[in-house]
Amino acid sequence: MTQTMLSELTTAAVGGPARRYAEARTEAEIIDAVRSADAASENLLIIGGGSNLLVSDDGYPGTVLKIASEGFTVSSEDTCGGVSVVVQAGHNWDALVEYAVLHGWSGLEALSGIPGATGATPVQNVGAYGADVSQTIAAVRTWDRERNAVQTFTNSELKFGYRDSILKQTTVHGSPRYVVLTVEFQLPLGRMSAPIRYAELARVLGVEPGTRAYSNDVRREVLKLRASKGMVLDAADRDTFSTGSFFTNPVVPEAVAAELPDGAPRYPAGSDGLVKLSAAWLIDQSGFGKGYGLEPGSVSGGRASLSTKHTLAITNRGAASAQDMVAIAREVRGGVVEHFGIELHAEPLLIGLAL
């Protein structure tokens, strides 16, 4: 029997065989597959677009379930309340964003170009360019594996934080307690975007931060920015064979931030006494520039490296193993600790791997 390789299911294109592989295209199939794995006491790894996973070269010793449900329904649409749209977990995220922009549903445009499935977005509160999905999600419908029942979470019950939620907090080694079935978004109607919160995006749009722009323009410029950083999937560009940003931006006490050079980027962290720093800046200033690791004498033998476009992504140059990718990550994390005393944390799920 031909084994399914995780390298074929992930954007980093690394990872060994799944002991058992299944696809689920409907909500009923998702629930049945999860219940079957649980009844057999099998390890269970849920995969959507595979853009946030780095899986061991040894593969996965259990069931890998690909969520392939697609489509969405509009449950209400009016000028006062906006549009309420319920999206299947396996639906391609950027296809949803594109549809929303074209149909005058505001609020998702700054999240254009992010790879993966819609069901993955609430798990770690996916965000970019000053926006995140917690700003538009109304509810998430899940299968609770402990209670063996459907569980719906409202926005406040999801306990959203920076790249965090109750869904992520209850996931262990890639195996979630709550398997996302559908995500409901509440979006204002209109051709104008949500307020532009990210300075670089405001600059290319020619607007002041905090003001709005046409959503079509926002989507176009975000896709350009992401492509310039190797963050839009492109089979011809090795810089896009990654998990996207490998490290989250660290949130530290103000006293720690105060010890950094004056030029270090600092952003509000949403909590008093805390500051969010730029992981990319810390990496670069620690001596790890774009393309670090490409040289044959590197820890990865040149098979994996930091992106040549952006220091925050670790890329598969064509023949990398998962261990090659992790070796680069370890060097970078260690170097930042050595230079600044700040420990970076991985954004993707590491399956069968550790930094």
C-alpha cells in the first residue's frame, strides 16, 4: 500500500509518512473519522492547508485527517448588521477573502494571501498587517472529542490572544480537543476596508494609519507586500516553501524592551506593562541575515535557510529534511538569546520535533 507523505501535504514540503491517512469532505465525515480514530485510541493529527505544520521525517504514528470540506452559506445580509457567513473548515482561506472583497464584505482584506484552510484561522488567531480574525469571527462550531458532542464557541468564549485561542491551548502535539467544523464571520457591508492599522500598508496605500481605503486596493497591496517577502505560495519560488513566519513576535515587559537599542521596533501589546517586539529585527540584528544557511557548510548543508526575502521564514531549498529546518531554527533562536536575552517561540506546530 502506498503511504501518504506529510511532505506532500505541507507547504514546507517536509515530513515522513502517515501511518494512516483519511480525507473528510463533509461535516459528518469529519466527525465520523475523528470518532473512529478516538475509538481505536489512535493518535490523530488534523491537517488543512498544511501551512502551519512542521512534521518529523519519521512521519506520524497515527491517523492524519485532512479536512477537505468546502463552501459557505450566507445566513443574513443587511445594511445594518452586515453579512453573516458560515464557512466550512476546509474552505481555502484566500478564496474566501477574495470573494468577500469582490462582493463588498469588509474586514478580511488585510488578511489576503495567507495560505491554508479557514478552519485553521481561529486556532491561533491568524493575523497580518494589523488585522486578525478575532476582529470578524462571530462563532466557531467544533466537535468536542472529550464530550463526544458538537460545541459552539462565541467570540468571547474563544479567549483570543496574540496568535492564541482556547482552541490552540487545548491542542496537544497537533491533536486538538476541539475539531473545527465551521467558522462564522460577521462582516460590515461596503467597499471600504477596516481601518488600516499597519504603517507599511498605510504608506503603500497613500493613507494615514487609522483611516480606510478601498478594499480592492488593500488586497492588491497586501498581496504585493506578501509576495515581496516570499509569503505567497509560488511553486517556482523556493522562498515560499516554508511555514510562513517561523517565530512569533515576542511580547515582553517594558523594562526588557527598554534595554534594546533605540532603533528596535516596538508595538503595543494590548496589555499594560507589555510591549511587542519584531522577531525579524531581532533575528537580523543577531547576525542572521536573509538567506542565512544557504552556504554548504551551514548546519543544514544549504538544504534549508532563512528566506532570501525575509528573515522570519525558514525555507526548504529543495532537498531539506525536517531536521534541516529545525537546525536553522535552533541556531537562530540561540543567537537571539545570546545577543538580546530574548527567547523566540515557534509559530508553526512542531510534530515529532523540538527546538
